[in-house]
Amino acid sequence: MSIKSVNPNVLALLSALIAIDLAQGMDLEEQNVTGNFIIDIGQILVTMAAAREAQKKAADEKAEETKAKEEQGTAAEPKKQGAEAKTEAKTEAKTEAKTEGKTEGAQTQPTGSDQSAADEDEFIGRDRKTLELRIARLERQVRQLAAARERKS
């Protein structure tokens, strides 16, 4: 049985029953620490899901873009004659030289895939920082819970 197939009402009822059972025998401080700990786990799961969804969306968009470019390239093009063909050949040669860094002093702009990779790296960096902060908060909460249990004993 997958969690995807469980009725949402059953999940809500199950979480309420678990919360009630966990709260039995805990003082207010323990309930707060435990509740915050569980909330943080949920936040991390949601953050990870959002990151995966964003990565999947970016990959899907890139695949669509590539497919569209391929379809445009395979469309029948009339043969270009004379000066028009020479101009196009020169433009292609300049573009190729720039991308290979052969043109002196030429600075190329990042291509779509390079920019996507840079954006993804930036996103992952921000996501990693968020996760590190949440992990630190979870560690503090675990220490608080352990201290509360020691005081209770």
C-alpha cells in the first residue's frame, strides 16, 4: 500500500491519534519541543519535494526546448543562393569562433543550458543553506528534549 492511495481523511485522523498518544505523559515543554521537531521534519520534506519539482520542471522545459529546436532544424528549408548563403556561412563561422574562444577579445554570453546550470547551482546553494539552518534548529530541539527528559527523571 502506498501513501498516495490512503484517503486524506484517514491520514488526518491518524495524525491526530498519534499526536494525542504522544502527548500523554509529556509536560508542556516536551510537547512543544516534540511538536517543533516533527514540524521541522515536515518542512524539510516539503523543501526537498519543491526542489525536486523545480529540477524536474527545468529538465522538462529543456527537453521541450531541445525538441522544438530539432523540429525546426528538420523542417525543409529552401536552398539559399549566392550572397545570402555566403553571409550566413560567415555569421556561423563567427558564432562558432566565439563559442570556442578563438575570437580575440570576444566575450560570449552564457548559453541557455549554461545559464540554467548556473541558476540551478544557485537554487541548490540556497536550498542547502536552508536545510543546514533547519538541521541546526532540529539539533537544538533534540538537545532541549533530552534536557527536559533528564530534568523530569
